[in-house]
Amino acid sequence: MLSAEGLRHVFGEGRGQVVALDGVSFTLTSGQTLAIFGPNGAGKTTLLKVLAGLIRPRAGSVRVAGGRRAIGWIGHQSHLYEHLTVRENLLFWATLYGVPAARRAPRAAEVLGRLGMGDRADQPVWSLSRGLAQRAAIAKALIHDPSVLLLDEPFTGLDLAAAAELRALLGELRGGGAAGRVLVLATHNVDEGVELATDVAFQRRGRFVHFAPRAGRGPAEIAEAYRRAVAGGTDG
Amino acid sequence: MSLAHKGRWITLVGLVCLAGVYVRALAFTPVERLQGPAQKIFYLHVPAALWTEAAMILVGLAGIFYLFLKDPRLDRFAAASAEVGTVFATIVLTTGPIWGKPIWGTWWTWDARLTSTLFLFFLYVGYLLVRGAVRDPRLRARYAAVLGICGLCLVPFIHLSVFLFRTLHPQPIIVKPSAPSLPGSMLATWLFSLAAFTLLYVGFVTQRYALSLARDAQQGEHADHA
Amino acid sequence: MGDLLAQAWAVARKDLVLEFRTRTALVSAVVFTALVLTVFNFGRDPTAVPTVDLAPTILWVTFTFAAMLALNRAFQLELENQALEGLLVSPLSRTGLYWGKLVANLVFVAVVEAVGLPLFVLFFDVPVGRVLVPLVGVIALATLGFVAVGTLFSALVIRTRFAELLLVVILLPFLVPPLIGAVQVTARLLGGRPLSESVGYLKLLAAYDIVFVSLASFLFRFTVDE
């Protein structure tokens, strides 16, 4: 369960001030996947950072059931230490996320297996190819079995095959109903996240200009709605 | 009357008082027996040193309150106090040698006041550099508060270290210009000077604060129109 | 509390594994220390001033430089792949992060000092045998003070321009009180004086450590968050 209430945030002050969030509110429950589409600078990353607790907003509040322990973050940067092995990284992050000591090694093995990285577990991160490094980053995000996943443009730099794999994985992870996870996915490319979404939002200049269940709409429809919502409207 | 205006008036009164102090010091206060006319710089030197330290303490206190209250006015005040403190420190560090040369024969001496003020000067410089190196105003205020608080806590250690250090290196001539047992007329001049410096501190800080306020407001206006 | 310690230890352990695995920083710091000691040797006239008079100063200036090197890299480690962001998203308490970094930095500096001290003894032919234990004690006390404040400031500068330069400028004033204490106690120890003569300075060092470890630990959360 994740809820945001009246989130407002600005960067800087005075003339150079940038309004990153301008009154964003929503609630998500298990099994929901919110895809947030918006152009660069719309405030998507800021919103995710506020949800993750990285930034304290000027106004408004966020509630995540389970607190920071329940959040997994997948962003542009992997948060992995290059000179540690994949397994060492996972064990470190598992410790920080409060995974009980006895569970850490088995859990790491489990996640590595699921991502098909079992044989690379003891390689240092610097030696991995980009695609594998990406997978390692996902492993790190999943190591503590988070009930909320925040994804900031996760498909960036992935080729079609890797992107499809990731979509499939996310679909699995999302689960369903009460046992499912909450996913919040931010991207500027409608095609990438549409199929996964149960709910869709368009963000522009820090505001949700559209927020509704996907209700079976296909990528083309959503893309059209997006073009209208984001390209239209008055500036200022 | 606007804040800047008030500040200017206070500073003016302070400067007039300071001039008065000088007239008094030069014409009406007796010449000190041991040190001669050069001792008169002491009327300028000591109050400036006291306010250098007081300004740092105020920067630290403003920092503590800022971290709890997050009021940008506190940060503006801290910045103003730090700049004024730096100016006063410079006054101390320049008048000290000017005084020291005729009395001790050297330009610099590691006496308690000069050494402490030198420390404070470095603290101020570091503080202002950090302020200059951070663009985001909130982050800047937070970092400045942290550094200010650390500076505040360092002040007693500065005194302690200087005291301990000096007991090992006694001054060649024992001069205690800060002894409270000053003859009446000297004490009066000194107190008058302290009052003048207090006015100067308040006046300068008010003006500097007003300048910050004006700058922030101006940027705010533009943001509204954007 | 147990959680805090476990987290802090995880951070410290991770840092130390990284440092010992890559070794670059450690080796550079050790080599630097040796170089500084060498330079000191060539920078003095052994006939003019007996070594034992300068020895404490040489030792402590060298250790101060070594500590600065160590502190510069403390948070650099977290910049690759934005690991710091990962740490801040996780449930890791800011205080736990501070303690973890503090321990890792202390170990790093301790290793450098452990190489530096024998080199110092060797190069300057200083008799430390009888006073080795109290000397190591003083080194530990002073180093804790340096590193406690330095760890706080090294986090503060990462989001500023010219981080390494700024770190040195803001940190040095804070290193002077423990430095004074350390040099004075070291001088007395090397001079064969009884420990009772150094009590004032030892108290200074202890007080400094208590105040600044607590302060830095508390203020850390204000420096590391965005």
C-alpha cells in the first residue's frame, strides 16, 4: 500500500525556481501498477524520490506500508559497488534491509537464480556486461522482497530482447490481488510501460494531468491520449 | 522606515560614537605608562575582538535554531553575522600588528587574542566558502548551520588550546591590556568603544540582512511573473 | 541499538573490503606519509636544532596530512553508481552510516599511522620504546578527534564544488586543538616526563573527542540527505 497526499516540491528559490511537484495525490494497493508517462523535466524522478524517502517534499506526505524496508528502487544508477562481487553486493544490501542473517545467503542465491545470474554471482561488478549489470541492479532491488517497487526509466539503454525480459519479470513480480506488489513505473516512452500498467497517469510540470485506470486501453489509445494531454493545454 | 534604512542609521550612529571614542581616546584619556600612545589602538582592537567572537557564537546559535525551525530568516542572519564577523576579525588582525610593532618589536605575536581571532578568521572563511559553494538555498542553509554549530562548539576549545599553549610560551613582556582593573577614564573610553562596536555590529548586520532580503525578494518577484 | 551497530558494521566492513581489495588509496597514503617524513628530514638542519625538539611536530604534521588524505576518499567510494543514493533509500539510519564510515576511516588512518610511526622512529632515531603504550594511546585519542569531525565534513562537501579543497579548508581549524594536545603530550613523553605532567592536555583531547564525536554523530543526518 502506497499513498501520496498533496505533494509539493520546488528546487531552488527565486528566479531560478523549478516547480517539480505541484499537488500530486494518489493511493495504490497491492497488485496495482501505476505507469507515469511524462516528458523530461515533468517531475517524474522527483516524485519517485519523494516516494522513496530520498527527498522530503516542501508540502504533503507519503505513506508506505512497511516503510523503507518495503521499497525496492530501480533507477538509472545501479547502486552497486564495482569492486565487490555480485553476491557480496547482494549480501551487503540484504544486511542493510534487515534480512535475517540466516536468510541472506539463501535469498541471494534465490534471486540470482531467478534472474539467471547464478554462474556470475562471484564475479566483480566491473567485469559484467551492461545487460548483466542491469540484471544485478534488479537483483539488488529485489533482495529484500520489497512489496513496493519504484522504477525510474528502467528500460533506458536496454535492447528489445532485454526490455521484453524485464517486462516479463515485472509482470511476474507484480503478482495479483492482495498478495501482489505495488509497482510505480516512470517513463517518457508510452510503449514501454503500457502493457504492465493497471493504472495510467500523465505528468506534466509536476502535476498529474490525467490519472485513471487503464481499463483495457491499448498502447495506441494511451499514446493518443498522452499526446493530447501533454502537448495540449495552456502553458504557464 | 525600511530595514536597510534603519541599518544605515544605526551604523551611522555607531561610526559617530566610534569617532567620539577616538577623540576621547586621543585627547582626553591619559597615555598609558608602559606602552605609550600606541596602546590607544586597544580601544579599537579589544571590542572588535569581542564582537568577532560574539558574531561566531551568534552564527552557531542561529544554526541551531535553523535546523529546528527551518526559518530562512535565521539563515540570512547567520550569513550576515558571519560576514560582519569576518570584517571585525580583519580589523583585529590588522590593528594587532600595528599595535604590536611599537610595543613588542614584532609584527606578529601569538598572544591569546590574536591567535584566537586568527582561528575565528579561518572558521569564518571556511563558513563563507561553503556558503559560496552550494547553489541550492535550502541545502546551503543546512550545511551552513551544521558548520556554524561546529564552529560554536570549537570556540571553547580554541580558548582552552590557546591558554594551554601560551602557558608554555610566556610572552617576553608581560602585557595585560585586557585587565579589568583599568583606571576610571580608560575604562570609560573602553566601554564607550564597546558600545560603539555593538552599534556597528547591529548596524552592519541589519544592512547586510536587508540586502539579502531585498535580493531574495527581487528574485521572488521575477518568479511570480514567470 | 543492535540494529544500528549491525548496520554500522556492515557499512564499515564493506568500506574496508573495498579499500583492501583495491589498495590504491591505502598504498598512496602510506607512500605519501613516507615521503612527507623524508621531506622533513631534508628540510631541517640537524646541527641547529636537536631532532627530539622537532620530532613531535614532524610526527603530527605527517599524521594530520595522512588523515586528510584518508578523509578525502571517505565518501568518494559512494559516488560510483550513485551508491550513496542507494544507502539513503535503504532503511540504514544516518547515524549508522556515520558510525560505519567513522570506523572504516579510523581503521584506514590507523593502518597508515602504524606504518608511519615505525618509519618516523627509524628516520629520526627517536627513542619510543619505553613510552610506546602511552604514545599509541595519545595517537588514538587525537586521531579519533580528527576523524570524527573529518567524517562529518567529508559528507558535507560531496555536493559542493571543489570538494577536496573545501574539505581541507574547513577541517584544518578543527584539527588544531587536538593537534596541540597531541604534540604537547608526545613531546613530554619523548622527553621522558611523567604522564602526570600531560594531564591538562589529555583532558583536552578526551573532552574534544567526547564533544565532537557526539556532535558529528548528531549533525550527520543534516549533511548527508539531499
